[in-house]
Amino acid sequence: MPVLRINDHDMYYEVHGEGEPLICSGGWGTFCHGDAGHLPRGLVDHYRVVIFDHRGIGQSTDNFAVPSTTKLYADDVIALVNHLGIERAHFVGIIGIGACIFQEIAIQRPNLVRSLVNTGTWSRPDTKFIDQLNLWLDLHRMMGFEAFQRMVVMEAFDPKFYSTRKDSLLGPDGGWRDLNGHIETHERLSEAGLSHNTLDRLESITAPTLVMHNGLDFITAPRLTIPVEQGIPGARGHWMPEAAHVVTGRKARAEFCDVLLNFLAEY
């Protein structure tokens, strides 16, 4: 798969499926390098899905002299979309900073965004979220990746799933593995997430928008996702009361995918 020179860094991307273009981004990780199977069921069957590595992740490099902001990451995605000749696309941000980046794109380039989906998102971090992200970073710095991974995995998954899948969720092939050995990337992503603030600009988003609210999300809880829905004119919210930060379980994942695909099909 190709690597492009964009905004003074190398950006890796992949394209899967055929149909209307859909740009999909996750949080502090990637759906690339054999992980496209973790995309929501049905996306690749119905859309031309573009996925990519954020700066400093996978095969994407970074320019550490440039301040890290969600606008910087948004400019990277816009440049990639322009390179691919895409004039209009669905933007699906799943769990975390990818959703925040797509808010910036919807604000900067409204004609580019056919529809917008945000899950696990925020418009401005509150005190608890700021302390949470800083604690994770301190833990990574002082105790290493394994300690950071244990904490974030325990907070991101519901207890039953964690108990039954602990061995696969932890370790070198487990959650947030893209940050293993890359403390600078963790710092950069944290910097962008902590400085993200679209709260007073969400009203300028004109794209049809779906915001997911997960009732048992202890990271990006509904107190953070609700203001996103409320700030975007005409935005639609969908509640999953029993879902954690990462949606797991056959029934919950099926609900998530059905809601997502039904929403996208409208536009």
C-alpha cells in the first residue's frame, strides 16, 4: 500500500472495497496493516473505505517541530483526500481523536463532508478527562508501556469482556500496541487531544451527523459526547446504555453496525 509525502511527513494509507468514498479513522491506533477486519461490519461491503496511520503510527512519520493539534491531523487527512481525487465523502470517526479530527474537517471543509459520524468523542476536554489523559501519559513515562496498557485496557472494556479476553487484550499484540516504544507519539496525540476545542464552532457544521453515546464509557463518557450532539445543528444521537468505550459483544456490535449503516444509507 502507498505512502505519500503530505504536510512535511510520510503518510501511509490503504483503500478497501468499492462504492461511495468513506474515510474512517480510529483513536490512538490504526485499522491498517491487516486490521481492516476490525472495521464495523458491512463498511467495506458497501463503501470505498480509506484508512490511514496517524502521524507517528505504523508507517507514517512525524515532524516533531510542528505543534500537535487536531487541526494538523485534519490538514493531513484533507491533503490525502485531495490526492485521491475525492470531492465528497462520509467521515466516520470511531473512538477517540479520529472523531475530533473529523469535526475539524467538517468545520474547515463543509463541502467535503457528505456525512459525519462521531463515537467516543469530545468537543472540549473537561477537568477529569484532562487529568485522565495526563495520568496515562505519566504512567507510560514512569512505568513503561505495559503499565499504561493495563490501565487503559481496563478502563476501555467492560468487565466481562476484559475477564474473558485479558490475555489477548494485553501484551505486544494487545490494545494500544501502536504506542509501544513510541512515547513521543503518545505525547503528540495527548497534546492534540488536550488542546482540541470545537465547542463554540460546532454550530458551523452543516453535514448530517450521528453521535454515539455509550452509557458505560468511562473514558469519553456521555458527559463529553452529549455536547457534541447538542452543538451540531440537527445532529442525531444514539444511546447504547450498556456499551463501554470499545463496543464488544455480538449483540452490541450488531446494533452499532446496523445504526451506522442505516444512517450512512440515508445520505
